[in-house]
Amino acid sequence: MVGEEFPSVKTKNIGQYLWLGIAIALVLIFSLAPVMWQLLTSFKVNQDISKVPTVYFPTRFTFGHYIELFTRRPFWRYIFNSAFVAIISTSLALGFGAPAAYALARLRPWGGRVILTSILLVTLFPGILLFLGLLEIVQALHLGNNYLALIIPYTAINLPLTILVLHSFFQQLPKDLEDAAKIDGYNTWQMLVQILLPLTVPALFTTGILTFIFAWNEFIFALTFITREQMKTIPVAVAQLSGASTFEIPYGPIAAATMVGTFPLVLLVLFFQRKIVQGLTAGAVKG
């Protein structure tokens, strides 16, 4: 009797794996379909793009849209602007967020719980609602067409999330490490930089990449605070791509620009995938 049950159990497991595989495939198709459509459009000739009925797969492949992207517009400059603003704001968010998170987790200042609650409320606050106030500040400080007009808001908006994530990691680290470091003569700053931060590398990568992606993709602030052509970021440059005439929408160059703007983020996530997974899973388990 026992031996007769194994085939049915095995068949049941195969069925479960089959349905799971189908579900995963459907989710992947649903998630990646817009990306694949943009990718295919970037290689289509204009006749295929405008053809009715829709041509889903290009009949002729062309790199003309990518060439046009870098010859008609200073797109390398846009990439540099986005990378510069994103890297600096990410570095500042981590640089200010790590000490603040450690102080709240270990030094336990007076009113620490109130501070953490306030930080949590700030993370729930939509950044777009800060637009008018930031516009007044940028005008008052004459920061228009200045990288600081983007770096400062991006850092401020991402700082609360950075503090919250790193705070949970510092709380999970064993306090014996700090006690041993104090016995060895380490002060608080040395202990943070030389001992604790290397142990929180997964959390730093996770929050850093989230901060970088936000700064790279942000549109409203970059559109308003930066009007000089040579200082525009990729999202603004893509939105302002124009065709040969007023009534032409350059779908090909827009698709190519979208892929160029997305490719660095894909590489970044793939390259640091292991660290991101470690950061997400370690933050969900106490021990």
C-alpha cells in the first residue's frame, strides 16, 4: 500500500512545479513586456514603427536611432549629469545616514523614539508635496541651474529611508563587538568606521542602490530646477526629445534613449545582486 502512494505523490509534486513555473513565466512576461517592447522599438526602422497594423518584431534592424541620439543631442553629457548627481547624493545620504542610524540604535539619545517616529512619518510623506517649498528655497539661494539644486533635495528625501534601514541593521549586531572594541581603545567613530560599517555592507548596498535609482530617475525637480541644456539629466532629456517636425513624435529615439537610461541601472542591480539579496534578507531576520 505504501509503495502504491509514491507515484501519486510524485505526480502531485510535478503538477505543483508545473503550475508554479507557468505562474512565474506569466509574471515575467507581464513585467518584462514593456521593456521588451521598448527594446524592439529602438531597433525598428520608422516604417515599422508607424505601420498599421502594428509590427511587433522588426523586419529590419537598425542602430540609426542610437546613432541619432548621440549625434543630434549631447547625450553623453546627460548621462554624466545623472550619474554625478546620483552618485553624490547617494554618498551624502549614506555618509550622514550611517552615523545617525548608529547613534539612534546604540547611543540611545534622549527622545530617540520620537525621532525615529518622525523619520518614519517623513518617509511616508510624498516628495512631490515638497516641490513648492523647494522651489522657493532654490530661488532664494540662487541655486537654479546648479547641481546642488538636485543633490540637496535628493539627499534630504532619501536620508530618512537610509536611517531607518541602517538603524535596524545596527540593532541586530551583537553588542559584544563594541564592548571588545572599547577595551582595545577604539573610540566611537573608529568603532563605527573600522568595525561596524564593514559588517553592514549588504545594508549599505541595498539603501545605496535604492537611493541611486531614485536620483537617477527623478523628473519633476530636474525639469524645474535645471533649464540649461548642458546640465539636464536623462529623464528630462528623454521627455524633451523632438522629431524632425513639430507634429512628429520620435518614437525610435525615445525608445533608444529609454534603453540607454535603463541599461546602467540593470547593470548595477545585476552586479550587486548578491549584496542586495543579503541586505533584504538580513534586514528581515533578527539574530
